[in-house]
Amino acid sequence: MPNVRVKENEPFEVAMRRFKRSCEKAGVLAEVRRREFYEKPTWERKRIAAAAVKRHLKKVSRDNRRWERRF
């Protein structure tokens, strides 16, 4: 859990901004969203496989664009 020590004479808004940034870096909100509903193991595997396919297709299309001849 991220924590922030408030410095002397530091405005609350600045400390709050630092706390939000540290929460985002730690991935707290993403973890909360992921755990909001139960996900069956088969759904999780399917989601992970779909993400891998999407990454692969993105990489292939990037490589194809690089080798394409432009006239």
C-alpha cells in the first residue's frame, strides 16, 4: 500500500497529488478493477490468450509497415 509523508508547510493538494501518483505507479486501482468481479479461470486464460494474439498482430503489422516500399 503506497503511503506519503506530508512535508512541513506542504499544501494538502500537493500531498494528495503525490499520493495519487504513487497509487497509480503501484497499480492499486487496476488491481481493484480486476478483482471487482470473480473471473473464472477459463475466462482468465481466454483473456490472456486474446491479449497475446493482439500484441502479436500489432507487432507483425508494425514489422510489415517497416518493410513496405514507399514510392
